[in-house]
Amino acid sequence: MKPVKQILENQHDYFKKTVRWAWILLIFILIFTPAFIYSVSVDLFGLYGPMPSMVMLENPENDLSSEIITSDGVSMGRYYRYNRSQVNFEDLSTELVNTLIASEDIRFYSHSGLDLRAYLRVIKGILTFNLQGGGSTITQQLAKNLYTQNQEFGLDGTLSKLGGPPKRVIQKIKEWIISVHLERNFTKEEILSMYLNTADFSSNSFGIKVASETYFSKTPDSLNYIESAILVGMLQATTTFNPKLNPENSFNKRNKVIGQLLKYDYITEELHDSLIQVPIDMSNYRVESHNTGMATHFRSLLRTELMVWAKENNYDLFDDGLKIYITLDSRMQQYAEDAVTQHMTSLQDDFFKVWKGKNPWRDDKGKEIPGFLEKRYKATQSYKSLVNKYGEDSDSLKIMMNLPRQMKVFSWHGDIDTLLSPLDSMKYYKHFLQTGFMAMDPHSGQIKAWVGGIDHRYFQFDHVKQGKRQPGSTFKTFVYGLAMLENYKPCEEMVDDSPTFNDNGKLWRPENAEGGYGKGERMTLRQAMARSVNSITAQMMKKLTAENVVKFAHQVGIESDLLAVPSLCLGTSDVSVYELVGAYSTFVNKGIHIKPYYVNKIEDKFGNIIYNAVPDMEERIDEQTAYKVLYMLRGGVEEADGTSRGISRFVKENNEVGGKTGTTNNASDGWYMGVTKDLVAGGWVGGEERTIHFKTWFDGQGGKTARPIWDLFMQKVYADKELGITKGPFPRPLSGIDIVLDCEKYNIVDSAAVQQQHPWNPDEIE
């Protein structure tokens, strides 16, 4: 047994060693920790990966969605990688700010980015197995958001790549460093708004502004305590506490957050007890998608073009927060979409009735095309995937092609949940008629409405600019336009007798729409165009030559290649709605062609203009010729048996209106082009493929399929006085009209002097 003195000496030595090692450890920590933190901050020897630059920290508003804004100031949608939009502190409701602080960081206003008391609480919780929340401050969470969501902040150092504890330690150190920098460079209010702007709220909602719109159709400044508690509760686990996906979890988490508000005296106990009883309401939940909202086909096409522009000009469409100001007017766009929906709903019902129990894909003789569906399905990605999985000649492939599966399909009366096989699904969709419609201001070139199809979720091909089909008789306007240029007169008479063409040794003689080659009736050119008489149009083609008609059509705005063949006079070369509307606008704009455009300007996120539209305009024909063409187009409304006589009286009264229908031989394409002094608009209706059409030309003619859309649209436009689209006559040439017009009815020369004596009288239209 050791003597007491020795024991005391040994204890004293042990104590001295312990104190010495404690001092050594403390000195090491005091020296090593700052050195380690500094080495991380400078990425010593590339061990830790680079830190974000001060420029990045001072300008954290990265990764912004680009916004599309209409000419009347309405946000039409966004292009985003992360669907995010920024707000300032002033844009946040007091309830939201209180809820965030009470739930996430009650000492937010008293710490400098790192909360020592919170760390001690975490350590105590670990030691006592009683965790009561994390130690990260709001500033640290902001640092994490900026750090993890930006590729420049990556952990690509030598030690970081080891993963596990080294990576987590380095990540936490970087988080501390960034937090301190943030506190030094920003106010507390700025940090709060930056944090909410960079938070992920799931449902494709990044940032509080988009989250508020998605879950509650509100702006952040109007969020109440219940809504704020739901969103703040999601910050800890976005999917787990998503009120749409997991309403029960969200309800419980929301009430815990509301409990924090009571704990820190933001609300009274009475209000607390009331709030926790309120059920979660997701009736306003709406996830923004490129397939929803207005002008979906237009936005999709614009996205492709903007991506090219952005790349050429060193911008990122999805990250740079651009403001794209477009020419479309949200009100006219809505009227166009409403007109399409209203008419196509009933037209589609008629189409289903016509082909009930039968398939609409037919050859030139009206017989069903054998193997049509199978051939089309084999061109799909779905079929190719099945071939890769089962083999092209396997029985499994055939079984899977015909195996019904649960799916949601489109209908004009609402989406339908049903069971269909891939082949049956294709068969169903091939029965749908498609459409494209566009309206523009002929004097500025600005496009005001664009409906590229019936539903972008199911039919994503754009039928305004991308799609091209035979224009039928709408092309006759260019034949008669050239005739006016060549000094033919609207009142000049010709005989209804179809000529014969020798087209490279092949004889061709066009029939009239009602059949036959003409009745020998004499009629004016205006009457012939109004009634869309093929025989007289063909005679004009023969006199003018197809080559010259091609040149004229290109001159006034058609861009597509046109075959200089006799049948061109009946519209046999494919063109787009976009081209036709632009070309017809040349006549309304006194012979000056303005290429249709749809982007006015683009601003960067600081409000600097980085693109400004310069209209592409040029005088293509003289104003005399342009006005004569308008007078010819008015014949469709004013002449007996004119193909535009059926438009509504509301649109015609006190107004000068011109219009031209168009229908291809088998009625696979129906067109209508309408012109007024302020607006030119037109549309196409037809099957997805040319072999899909109504049974008869009568049912599929443009006057029945396309004209009603234009008519409904114009009714809505004229009814909205705020648009500034008014009725009235087309402007006359300043020098007056150089030929006799209205010769049979008035027998006067429409000159400037005569106009003063005989002013335009809208009552004389009928």
C-alpha cells in the first residue's frame, strides 16, 4: 500500500499533466480552428473546393425565372429551371415574418449569423437523448440554400470528395463562413427575404412568391397565420409536409408551428385555439406549368426562339430573370381562346356524329386507309420502347399494343379517366379536329392573339407558325391582287367558263366548288371573288401566269415556297396562318408590309433594355392596289352569295369588313381570313392529317369550320370598348381612288372630291 504522501504527489502530477494538456488543447483549438477555417475559406491546396465569391454573395439573386409580360401588363407565364421569383421584405406579410422567426430562429435579430445558445441546446440534446430542434439559424439556412443550389459553390476539393464526416465538416464550416459574410453585407430584413426567395416549397415552387401563388393563389403580402404556418412548416421537409400530397402531416406540422407563435407571444391563446381547428383548404392550389394558362402553344414556340437568342447574346433564359415584353394582349388572347373553345366544342361533336362507328382516315375515293393506325403507331416513341423491350416480332409486343391501361384523355367536355390500349388511344385522338388562329394589328405588325391548337397538354404541335397546309381559296386574294396591280378593275366582267391548262403535257381544267366547269354567267371580278368562283380565278391565272402570281404573293408577305403551277390559283401550295395574316395585313396597311412580330423588348433583371424590336417594314405595293384588294375582299360580305355574308350582323353593322373563305378539295382544310381597319385575323381548321376530314365538302368548308371562330372573336373584341378596336371604313388613299368603284350600284367615281359630296354611309353596306 502506497503512503499517503506518494498518493498525493501522484494526484498532483496527474492534475498538472491534465492542466497542461488542457492548455495545449485550448491553444491548439485557438490556433488550429481559425487556421482551419481560413484554409477552408481560401481553399488551401484545393483541399476543400472553392468558396463563392464576394460578388456572388453580394448579388445572391441568381437562378431567376424569366417572365413573359403582355402588352397590357399581364404576366402570361415564366420560363424557369427552378420556378422562382423574387420579392422584397416589404412584400412579405407581418404574419409570415412572425411565423418564420417563431418557428425557425427566435433569436434571429440578436445573433450575428451563428447562435451559440442553439448549438449548446443541440449538444445537450445529444447527451440527454432529447433533441429539441436544430442549431442552424435562418442566416445559415440561407447560406445552405445559396451554397447547395449554385454549381459554383460545389464541394469539389480533395478532402470534400472523400465524402462522409470530412465532407459534412467542410460543408458546415463553409456554411458558417458564408453566414458571417451575409450578416456583414445585408440587413436582417434583406436576409429574411433572401431566405424565403431561395427556399424550396415543392410542387415546382421555389421562393415564397411562387409558393404563395401555387398553394393559395395569393401574393406573399396577404398571407395569414394559417397559410404562413403551412408554408413555414414545409421548410423542414417539403414533401413530408406538403399540404396537397400529405394533408394530415401538413395539418399536424402547421399546428406545431402555430404553437410556436403562442409560445413566443405572437398570438393569444384564444387565437391559437381557433387557428388549430381550421382545416387545410387547397381549393386554390394550382401548379404553374407550360401546358396551362394562356397562349400555351405560343409560349412553347417563343421559348425555343428565346433560347437561341439568349445563347447568342450570352444570357440564360432560365437563370437570368429576364422580362420579355410581348405584343399579345391578354384580353384579345382570352377572347381568341374562348372563341376557339366555343366553336370547336360543337364542331367536334358534329365530327364525331358524322363518323360515328367509322374511321375518318380516307383515301381519294373515300375508302378507309388500311393499316393506318398501325403505321402511325409504329412511328411513336412508345412503340420503339416496346420493341426494345420485347422484340419487333414478339407476341408480347402485340399484346402490349392492345392491352388496356388506365389513362386520362382529352375531351371538350372535360378530361376523362378511362381504360385504353395504346392503339385505341391513338385511334381516339386521330378523330380530333385541330385549329390555328392568329390576330394582328396591320399598322404596327404586332400580333395580338395566337391560338396554336386545341389543348397543349395533349396536342403540342403549333398550327399558327409551324403548321402549313393548303390555303384553298384564301390564296385567290393574291391572284386578284396581282390583277388589280395589272390594272384590271373590280367591276370588270368575265364569263364563268373554266379554261384548260397544258401543264407540262398534262391537261387540267378546274371545276367550280358546286361541280361543273361554269354556267356561262357574266359577273364582275368582285362578284367572282366574293362567290369564290374557281373558273374566273383560273382565267385570271392564265392571263397573269403562275410565275407572276408567285412573285406577287411573296411580295406581299408569303414566305413559303410556292409551286408555279396552274392549280396554285386554287391554293395548292402549303402556307401557314402566320404568313396569311401577315400578307393580308399588307392590303390594310396601304401596301406597306410589316413582318408580324411578337416580342417588343427584353429587359435584364436590373431593368436594362437588352433587346428592342425594330419592325421589318417595306412598301411592297402601291396604296391604290392595296385599297382595290380591300374593296374586293369586302365583296365577300357585301355581294349577293358572298361567302362571308353569314358573319354576324353585330360585326357588320356600321363597319367595313372584308373576308375570304378557303376550302381544299376534300375539305381536309378549312380557312377564313377577315380584315377590318384595325385588325386582321384568320384561322385554319382541319384534321391532324390531310386524310382526316368531314365526309362532304359542304360540311368541311371554311365557312362552317373556320369562319365562326373569327366571327366569335370579333364579336368579343368589338364588345370590349377598352381595347380601342373600333368599327368604321378602311382608310382611303390620300389621292383618292383612281378607278370607278361600286359601278353597278352607284355609277360614280370614288375620288377625293366625290367622297366629300358622297361620304361613306354604313347603312349602304347591305
